[in-house]
Amino acid sequence: MTTLTRTLPRVSFGLGALMLLAACASDPAAEQARLDTIDHQNCTDLGFKTGTEPYGNCRLKLKEIRATQAAENEKSSGVHFGLGLGVSKGF
């Protein structure tokens, strides 16, 4: 088996994964559905029953955590400028 033959499946898998990520990023409804599925699974894994108030509170808390993380990421992703002052004894 040549190096090219062994590398080709990895490359096509990587491209497929990138295309899938790009599709999710460009489709807000698909991304929301994905997050809803994850949140549902997390809350049911924790033992909350669908349709109950504790289950609803669990889902709201997960959305709150996600919103807080998004706000923190947005703050830290900007370009920041600063002024530095240094003291030197000389060369």
C-alpha cells in the first residue's frame, strides 16, 4: 500500500468533518436542534423526567450556562490595545 493510498482516507474523512461543521455553523436551526438534543440527553441522564418542572429548570440552566459562555467568548475575542511603561537601567 502506498503512502498516498493510506493518506487519502484520512484526508477525505477530514474534509467530510469540516463540511459537516460548516453545514452546522451555517444553519442556525440545525445547530439549535443539536443543542436541544444534547440538553435533553444531559437532563434525562441526570434523572429529570421530561415534562416536569425540574426538567424544565434543568433545560433553562443549560441555556443560561451556554449564554454566559458565549458572552465571555465574545468579550475575549476582540482586539485589545494597551499602553506599557518600562524602566531600564540602560544598555
